Amino acid sequence: MALARQRAGRDGVVRLRPLVAGSWRRAFRAGVDPGQAVPVVRHDDHEAGSRFESLLLARHMDVVAPLAEAARAGSGRLLVIAAADGEIVLMRGGTAARRRGDRIGMAPGALWTENSVGTNAIGTAISQRCPVRIDGAEHFVRTHHEWTCVAAPITDPDSGELLGVIDLSGPVREFGPDAAALVGAVGKLIESRITAERRTADARLLADLFARPGAARRVAAVLSPSGRLVWGRRDQQPAGEHEHYQGYTVITTGSGSSTEAAPVRLRLLGPGQPELSMAGRVTGLTQRRADLLALIARAPDGMSADALAEALYGDRGNPGTVRAEVHRARRLLGTALAGDPYRFTVPVSSDAGDVEALLHGGDVGGAVRAYTGWLLPRSDALTIELLRLELHESVRAGALAVGGAALREYCLGEPGETDHHAWARYAEQCPSGSAERAVAVAHLSGLCRAVG
């Protein structure tokens, strides 16, 4: 236990974890009074709330639901959101817990940095940029010794800039060994959601940009608002004219001599013919060509002809057949498809990839809406069949786990229309006597009749 580790040993020396000892030294140098430190209060509740609404984190509070549940009324715990400078901008918890927080100055508008109130999970997470748990007397200030606090910093995936901190605080007795893992996981999930949002915005930007006449010849590189390379050569810094487009920086050759191709978009979901979109042109794909491009799109480092032949045809695969198919695909893609190994040289996205990104970011509802059909349903390639099943089971598991609108949309979509278990769960969640429930029960009856 942390409390036991930090108590004085037989030699009378107090032993602290290195992370805590370093924090104590910083608090001591800052002149924090361990007897009674009072945090600086910058704003009132209303002003702090307004500041919270302006934070990027505010868009992802649904991810914090497990922590909000942990801070429900009567638990004694508080859910705290702090801005990057350590100011508390949001607090959730029961009346008794908030009253206990008030006694130590833990309230919206208060500054909970190490320089303000010594060692605490919020301040130390900001200082060290890592998830932190501070137990009882590990706090520098003695009036905090009845508290355990667990916090995780949220950083911008592009710039590394600190966006804020999420924290769970309460009585020592109410925190099990998994508290730090839970808070840290929520923090990482928020960062993943932000990354997924950025990649979606990138894809839209590139589609708009390269739809402009001549863009494919002139654009050398595209940088995000934070300076991340969105598109272009990674092995050299492109030189040329700079222009701003929808908040992004577009670096052009200025001479119109660039031969870079436009980004590629693949439509792989649903019963219709697979399609390739590039530079505003949409082209239907044969089944084998769609299979081939779908696999190459999933391999940023490329795939050899041998690997593609095995993935597409199994033991009977012939690399020569793959090379011939790639040759035909290059008539559509030009320099966007390179060989040895086969790989895309431009950004490539797909509707199936969108679903995976949304699931990875924790947006199950968005993933269900984007999941418009089975992945390449007519393909009999073993690897594609496995990917199809994996994607479907991931969406299905997410919909069943969260229920609500996500489960309804899954059931009503083409992939879920024959899913007996999902429809049964959907019927259970519908209000008794509602039209929704009647429809669900009728559909279930039809499924039962269909299977005899």
C-alpha cells in the first residue's frame, strides 16, 4: 500500500516513492505550507463552467461516463476536470462529497497545481505528463491526508500540447487498485477520439482540396493546423509557395510541375459494386481488384506479390496473377500505386476504415451509422472473409454493449436485419406497449419463422 510505503521505517526515515519525493521537493521550493495551503481561486462557478465549455475535452464527456458513475451521489468520490493550467473547470459528485471538497478548496475555479497546493494528482499529472495516483499522506498538505486522488493528463495527439486533466478524488477507503488504470484508460480513449476526429477532417479536407482543378499537379504537401504532415513526401521538406485552406497549410510547387496524385477513396461496404474515387472521378471496381486494393490499403508499408497472392488465393495463389492485376489497377491509379512492395503513395481511405477508426475512438454510434453493409460481401478471398467477420463482430459487440440508439440503428441496418440476438436485446430495451417494441417483436417472430 502507498500509505505503508511512505511511513517512517524503523530508522525513523520517511520513505516516499520517487515520483512523490520529487513532487514534495517542488512544493517545498515553491513555498507551499504543508500545514494549511489554500488554493488560488481564479474564477467563480459560472466563469469556470464557461471555460470548460471552450475546452476540446468538453466534446468528449460521453467517454467519461464510467468515471461519472464512480462519482455518483452517495459514493463520496468527485469527478474533476481541470484545464491545462490546473484550474478546476468542472466537478461532479454528491452533495456530501462536494462539501468535503469545499473544506480543502477543491471547487470550480480553484488552481490545483503543485505550486498552489503541493503534491496532488492533478498538479503532479500536469508536471509529469503521466497518470498519477496520490494516496493519503503522500499529499504534501496534511489536510489532504484523508483523500486519494487519481488523475490522467489529456494531450493533443498532434502537437503534444496539454489539453487538460481528468481526476477522480475521494476518501482513501473508496479506491481499489484498478482506479488508476480506469482513469488512464479513459484519458487514452479521449485522445483516440480526438485522433479519429482529426483523421476524418483530414480526409474531407484532402477530398475538397484535390477536387480543385490542377491541384493534383500543384500540391506538394499539406500540413494540419498544428503542423502535422497530412499529405506529401515524408523524406524531404517541400519548398514552394504557402497558402491556407480551411485552416490547413498547403505547400505548392508554384510551377505546376508536380506529378503527385490525388488521394484515393475506396467504397467497400454494402451490396453494390465497389468503387474507387480519385480527383473527383468515381470508377467501379471488379471484385478481385477491389480485394487487392482493400488489402494494400491496410498495409502502409506495402505487400509483396507473394503475400498478396497468398492472402487472395491461398495455397493456389500465383504472384504472376497479382502482378497482372496490379498492372491493370495502375491504369486507374497511375503513380498513386507503387511496386516492390505494392503500396499507395498517396493518402488512402475507405468507408470500412472509417468504421474501424470510429470504433477505435470509442464512437460506437458513429461506427454503426457508418457501417452501411458487409465488407465486400461477394468476395470469397479468405483474408477478406476474415476481415469481413472481424469488422462485423466489432460493430455488433459495440452496439450490444452500449444499447440505445446504436443498437436500434444496428438492427435496422442491412448487416443486423437477421441478427436474432440483437433484435431480442433491442425488443427488451423498447418501452412496454410502444410501437417500437411491437415492430421489434414482429420482426423477431419473422426471424423465428424463417429458421423454422
